[in-house]
Amino acid sequence: MNKFKYVLFSTLALALMALPAMAQAGAADNESTVASSKALAAGLGFGLAAGLAALAQGLVGSRAAEGAARNPGAASTVQTIMIIALALIESLVLFALVIVFAVLR
């Protein structure tokens, strides 16, 4: 078993050392690849941020409605806290959008 580990790790090391030999040559092709990868990463990242923010806003709204239903006397306080929480969540999404525009620039 010990010998198998040595063979496995030495093969893995040789395979990882060979990766730079397979690198692309040519600056023009590399620039287009980097630009398309940046656009894909920015789009996926912003989509993930917007989707998770939508889930968070839904949870905030449902918990606020539940809290107001349980204690109607504190409904105005719960609503104020809910609006602040929704504004903070939305500001994070807008910040993610600014980062996307900065990355794609």
C-alpha cells in the first residue's frame, strides 16, 4: 500500500509539471479567451448574487409577516426593520452589479 502511494503521488507530480508545456501560445487567442471567461464569470456571479438576494428578500418578507401576525402591536416596528433589511440586501445586489461592470470594463 505504501509503495502504491509513492507511485500515485509521483505520477501526479509528473502530470502537474507537464501542464505548463501544454499552455496556449499566441496573445490574440489568449485575449479573447480571457475576455469571454471574464464575461461568463461576471454573468454567473451576478446571477448567483441576484438569486440568493431574492431568496433572502423572500425570507425577510415572510418572517416579517409572520412576526406581525404573532404580535400585531409591534407590526410597525417589524415593518420598519423589514424595510431596512430589504434595502441592505438590495444594496448588496447593486454593489455586485457595480463589480460586474468594473470587471467587464
